[in-house]
Amino acid sequence: LAAFRALPYRWLLLAIACALAVWVAARSKEVPEIYDSGLYHFTSIRWLNEYAIVPGLGNLHGRLAFNSAHFVWPALLNFHPWFGHGPAVANGFLLLCTLGWLATLLLPLLRPGARALAWQRHPFLDAAALLVFAVVLAHGLSTKGLAAPSPDFPSVLLQCSLVLLWLRWVGRWRETGGWTPGEPVLGSFLAVTLITLKLSNLAFGGMLVACVVALASFSVSAGT
């Protein structure tokens, strides 16, 4: 909050953020156009709201066996008095949270006194943060996944976030020679979470977990 107060044109930035939030909310209330959402996404969420785990649910329809941890999130948002609107809120909220986190990483570049120093110390990492922010924003502006509870959209958000986190961790490791203990745990947790969203993320998440474990082991052995 203090870093934001020190920014020039902070009220303009706040107005842009509010306008973006309103636009995301409006896009989230559009008619869902993703085929799989009508086929089984909404149905899976309804089952989660109405019952506990139902053994053999895939026997009703094969797609109902395509379980995804993402469906728990919009099901959780289906609470009174907005029951039934959770799927419309889920992905838009995740988009705003991801953009907010990326914006906090870019705050040093917006302060005139710290911009040159920040860019001089980590030009590659700052450029990567700008690129990921642009990719996430462009995807959010063009996707049809805001109005539908598709797990594809949060998968893209988490993949982009993990790539940026990985680059920042490697940069810090090269600069200081080590990581804080929580960073490998966080990276592995997010990679496993990515796999639970869609099984097709297994290669990406598994490779990331292997890299995190390898670098953490190397860091520990180098420290000893």
C-alpha cells in the first residue's frame, strides 16, 4: 500500500484498474459459448453442490468422470443469495487476482526514482514480468472463458504465473546462491495444483516439480 501511494498518477492507475474490473464483471455475465461447459462443466458443479462424492458418477456420462479440482471453486461460490452465479464469477476473479499480483511485481518500474535501479539489477526478470502481464491481459481480453467455468482458463493463468515464479527463483538463486525454504514448497504445491486442474498439465507440472527438487537439492548440497 505504501508503494502504491508513492506512485505518480496513482489515481489514474486506480481508475484503470476499476474500469478493468467492471469490464471483467460484464464479460463474466455473457452467455457461455464453450461447448464443454454445456456438456459437463455446469453439470459437474451442480453435482458438487447437491451431493458429496458419488461413486460411479461417470456411468451416467463419461465426461462426468473427467474430474477437475477447478470445479470445486465455482461450486464454492454458489452461496445464497447468488446461488447459481458462481461459475460466472470464478474465472474473472482469478484473472483479476493474477493481474493484481503481476502489477505488484511491476510497481518498482513505475516509480521514477527506483525504475533505473530496478531495471539495472534485473532487466531480464522485469522484461519477463512485463511479457507475462501482457500475455495474461491479452488472453483475458480475448478469451471466452470468463463466462464459463472452463479449467482451461485457470490453467493458462497458473502456467504463466509458474513460469514467472520459476524465472524469479532462478534469478535469486544465481544472485544469492540459495532459496528461502518456502519457495520450493510453494513451487511444488502450485505445480501439483496445476495437474489437478487438468491431467494434460502433467508434463508441464511434473517437469517443474523435478526442476524445483533438483535445484533445491543442488542448493542444499552446495551450502553444505
